[in-house]
Amino acid sequence: MARIVQKFGGTSVADIARLEHVSLKVKREVDAGHQVAVVVSAMAGVTNQLVGYAQSLVGAAKSPEYDVVVAAGEQVTSGLLALALSQIGVPARSLLAWQLPILTNVDHGCARIEEIDPQQLEECWLRGVVPIIAGFQGLTKQGRLTTLGRGGSDTTAVAIAAAVNADRCDIYTDVTGVYTADPRIVPKAQKLKEITYEEMFELAAQGAKVLQTRSVETAMNHQVHVRVLSSFHEEPGTEIVPEKRLTDFIHVSGITHRGDEARITLKNVQNETQAVADVFETLANADVHIDMIVQNVSLDDCTDLTFTTPKGEIPRVVRALQEKNKISYDDLIIDPNVAKITVVGVELQRRLGIASLMFKTLAGMNIPLQVISCSAIKISVLVDESAAEEAVRALHSAYGLDKEFMI
Amino acid sequence: MARIVQKFGGTSVADIARLEHVSLKVKREVDAGHQVAVVVSAMAGVTNQLVGYAQSLVGAAKSPEYDVVVAAGEQVTSGLLALALSQIGVPARSLLAWQLPILTNVDHGCARIEEIDPQQLEECWLRGVVPIIAGFQGLTKQGRLTTLGRGGSDTTAVAIAAAVNADRCDIYTDVTGVYTADPRIVPKAQKLKEITYEEMFELAAQGAKVLQTRSVETAMNHQVHVRVLSSFHEEPGTEIVPEKRLTDFIHVSGITHRGDEARITLKNVQNETQAVADVFETLANADVHIDMIVQNVSLDDCTDLTFTTPKGEIPRVVRALQEKNKISYDDLIIDPNVAKITVVGVELQRRLGIASLMFKTLAGMNIPLQVISCSAIKISVLVDESAAEEAVRALHSAYGLDKEFMI
């Protein structure tokens, strides 16, 4: 007997027929003698509709009431799946975040789980009942509803798995696993049999939409055994494992690109640490998210400062930098037509050749690199948006990912 | 300063524009210095959609999970109205049934409110915040969600008004008040300026859809001052008042008809009380709702027993009566083409002529009366469905309701 958390995303529960299909997947694990807890998202499209309603009233601002509105979708799915399971003879009950409870901080719209009380889950299992947990939702200590941000149900599932020491957390989604690149861009993209937590974290953070970044972080912290699987196809997915358990060593495990950021350059900022600190303090106070930052070494009095930020935050950036008159610069240049390409691999820190192969490949294509940013297991470069997809395909070949290496 | 509960139904909150319109109605009362609590229904159509989902899985059976599914709509509206109010500078917060809490019995799908804790409402008012309560929802002592049945938000509103000793409970709806008959059937139907609790109770129970029956019962028990008003038109509605406060005495206050029931006759049941008791015990055990019952005095060994039941329950009735072999009868006759016409008036108990006017009018139209049923303030007759609308119009004239008696 194993303890298994199953999570089903929005397209997996998009209508009643799919919910019934999901109920069979749950039944199969129950019939095999496992203790199963299920986490569900809202039916596909529902959250978008609710977000649309809320935004038409208050724009993008997140508030307690925003969360009350957008958390409703998961409640519906959890009740419906419990009904579908009862219908096929599997006792089940819904559990909403406030009922468990799943306690979070008060960061409405993207709250962080702080504590999960597993008592009711244990009670369900004792009585042979499958708990169906509404994903995405949380509760503050003050008794208000919160939500965990886009893809938050992944994090609910992994956190539940950690709280009950589950043997496995199976994330059922509309793709068959984690790929070396987006198959829509790179036709030869390969499904990975396994990937490390760190690599998966970078892939998620750099734009692979298969898992919420925070869910990978939670899995890494609690060493939760996560599998990414398809709801619609019976085939092995991708396992997320600690590095030491990797069975295949692949130098590079994936190449992502995202085009949702803009590059902003401040020309001729004072070449002092204080001036740079002022810029980013100003932006932080304006709640602007910054991704890449680059400043070249310069011996002059002034220097250029470049950073990237989500396109939607450009107006806030401009307002903040113009209002704050202690920041002096000559010009503010905004380029929204950029894309960030990232190569992720746990071997990166050991093999310097991986980075140079990236630069060499892009140089051979005459693609200028605008910004470069590295971490232990990834290299990101900012390039012109028009060159991005071609660059991803070329890098996919250069790193030898085109050949079929999965069994 | 008065304490006011405002309730807005599904068509009043059907989209964002209407929610913004509603927020102005709330603001007006707040600006006048009143302590306001608001109760909202789900956006029009939402509950039907959720009920449809649940029924496609489990049919009409009510269960805890059914309630989890269908209660979600009110959560969305309460959050959205709180956002809309904040937008126009009125501090507001949503309160879901489990947050107050609104405790009910465990009768899922049509739970009865047992207790409301007004503490959080008082706290909101102390802080100058308008509480926006999700209607229709309840919570059992075991921590499960319930719902109060169709139109349950009316009952939430009246029960909240009772719990906080409100000066007034304003029910905003898509009609401008309570009418002497359905204006779609009787073009000369008049809006009532006021009506007693008892009359309103009968009208609601006999098919007037303007208020949930249980809400009128709750209002009567706690002497809540209820007004029925239009969300869309600025005109006086109908006030529900204790009999002693009536300013106008009208002999008959309304004529309703409903065609959703069927007449069932058991031919030649044994003429003993035990036999009749067996029939209705069997039906009660099968959870069948019975409305009218009639059995003629008979000196024979056998007699005919007639009752009415909602059309949807016919299969259950037939199954129950056939399975139970201790009940003997010769034939089971089902007539779904019947309609019940009811005349309601607080004066009925004092003026016997009111009943005979009804019979005389229908006799003059050659409409046979199938079943007659009376209470202190109403007379109902069962007639052929095809004659119902014409009969309602004729009775409306006969009782002098066609003339404009409202100011």
C-alpha cells in the first residue's frame, strides 16, 4: 500500500465526461489498495472568467475579495469529482482549503502555504473515504480566503503530499511530461524520463508552463516524489528526482524561451552603487518585478543600466522612475520585442563548454546577445524576439537533444 | 440611523454593470447614515448551470457534495459586490456562510437555518464596513456546507435581519412588488401596497414566485419588516406587515395558480382510516411531497382517495404504491393536466361570501372543480389546466381587483 496524491488540472476536469474519466483514474489507485488524496483545479476557462469579472472592477489589483471571487471554481470541481466517485462506488468527499485548513500568509493573489493540517485526510483514509481537495485555495489565520497564484493547484498537491508523507505526487496534465523544449516550437523536442528538482525549478521559472515554480520549490524542500503525467494518454511521464537518483546523465535537460518581458535601459545613470540602489529601491517600492539586471563595468562617471520586467509592468516602471526625481538619467529606452532563451542543465556547473556552445551557436546565426545571465544550472540570454524560435531549434540540435534518447 | 438588510436577487446581479448599479443602491443607504448589511444571490443562470452539472452526475439526489457545488455562485457575487463597493469608496467585505457562521440542520439541498452569529456583522459596522453576505449557503455543526433550496437567499436575508434586529429588510428583485395575480396572465393585476405575513405566506406557497415561502415564515416568526422592491425601477414596492398594521383592508389580496402538480386518484381503497394512513405513510417514506388531499365521505366498504403531488414525483409515487403490497386499490389514475387556483385573503375567515363567490364564478364558466382545499386565509381549487388562466382572470374581476386601488 502506498500513499498517493493525484492532481488533475483544468483541462483534465473541463467537463462532466472528463471528470468521469478522472474518477476512473482515482478508482484504479484505490482498487490497487492505495491511500489516495486528490487535488483538483477549476474546470478549464472558469478561473479566467472569474478573473475577468474581478479585473473589470478593480483592474489587476489583488485583494481579499479578488481571492473570494477566483477561488470559487475549485470548490465546484471538488464537489463534482466527489459526486462522480460516489457514482462509481468510491466513497469520496470534498475538502475546501478552509475546512482542512490550508493556512497561508496574507499575500492575496499569490499566497504562500504555511501549514497544512493533515488530520481530516487521515480521518478520511481511516473511514475508506477519498478526500478531494480544492486546489489553489488557502486560508489566512484571520479566516480570510487566499489563492496561490496561477498554477497554484500544483503547489497545493505537492504541499499535501509533503504534509502526509506521500510516496508519490502524480500531476495529471494535458501534456505527457516535461520536454526538452516546447514541442510547438521544436518539433524534435524529446520527453524527459527524469529531471532533477533544480532543473525543473529553472525550467518552470524560465517559462516552461508544465508546473508552477513554487510547487517545484516545495517538492525540492520536502523531497516529494513528483511525476508529471497525461490525463489523456496512458504513457510514462517525467519523474522529478534528487540529483543523486538520476539514472541518465544528460548535460542539458531543456531549452525554454519566453517573450513576455521587456528590456528597459536607463542611459547615463551615475556610475555609483548608490544610484543603482536608488533605481531598484524605487522599483521595489512600486511593486515592479525585475528579472535580469545587467550593468557593464565602466570607468566613466555615467553608465547604462539594463533590466527586464514583465511587459504589463512597463507603465508602472515608467511612472516610478519619472516621479522619483532623485534618479537622474538621460534617456529611458523600452524594447518590448525581446525574448529570453534559457538552457537548463544540472551539468552546467561542471562543464563550462555548455555555455560556450550556446554563445557559439547563436553567433553562428548572427543573433546579437543583449543580456546574459547565469546561475549554477542555467544560462539565459536576451535576444530579439523575431530570432527566438529559430535560436531555440538550433540550440536544441547543438546540444544533441534532437535524437531520441528516451526508451 | 436605521439598520437595513438589502437583498439582491440573481437578475439584479446578472453582470458587472448590474453589480455596479446595485453598489449605488447600497451606497445611497450608507450615505444616508444607515447600518447596512447586504445579501446576494448567484448571478442569474449560474446556479442553474451548477445544478445541471451536479444532476448530470447524480440526478436529483441531494447530498453534501451537491451543496458544495451549487453554493459556489453566491461566493463569487459576494466578492464581486465587495469589490464594486470598494471601487466607489464604500468599504465592504464578503462574508460566506461558514465565516459568520450561518448554522443550519443537515437537510442538504433544502437546509433550515438554526442559528446566525451576528458578531462579525456588528464588528463590520463598528469599523464602517458593509458586510456582503453570500445568500443561500449554510454550514452544519459538522462543518459541511449546505444550501437552503431555491430562493434561499430570501430566507438568508430575512434571517440576518432577524438576527441583527434590523429595522427593515428590503428584497430587491426583478418585479416591482407583489401583485394581485401574475401580470403575464392577468393584464389588470394590481401591485399591492401592503400585504400581511399570512397572506404573503399563502401566496408564496401557492405559486407566487416573488419570495421563498420559508423566508415569509421566518419574517412572520420574527416580525421582520420586509419590503419587496424592484432593482430596476424607482417606485414603492410592497410592504409585508402584521395584520394589525394594515392600512387598507382588501378582502382578497391575490389570486395565484400553479400547473406543476398532478392529480392522482386511487380507486376503491378500503374505507378505513388505517388504509388511508398506510397510503400516506408509504408516500412519506418514499419522500414524496403531497399537497392537496381529498376523500369523500362514503358509507361503502371502499372509497376513492385523491391527492396532488409535483409532476416530477409521479414515478416515485407509482413505484412506492405498487411495491407496497399491503395497500390495495383497484386502479391508479394520474392526471397531469391540472392546475390549482388559489384565492388568498386575510378577510376570508371572516367573510364566508368570499368562498361562495369563487364557486359561483367558476360555475358560471362551466369549470368543474376537481378538488377543494381551504385554510383560514385561502381557498384552493383544482381545475383542468386548459381552463386555469381564464378562470384566474374571471376571479380577478369578480373580486374587484381589476380597478386601480393603489395610489
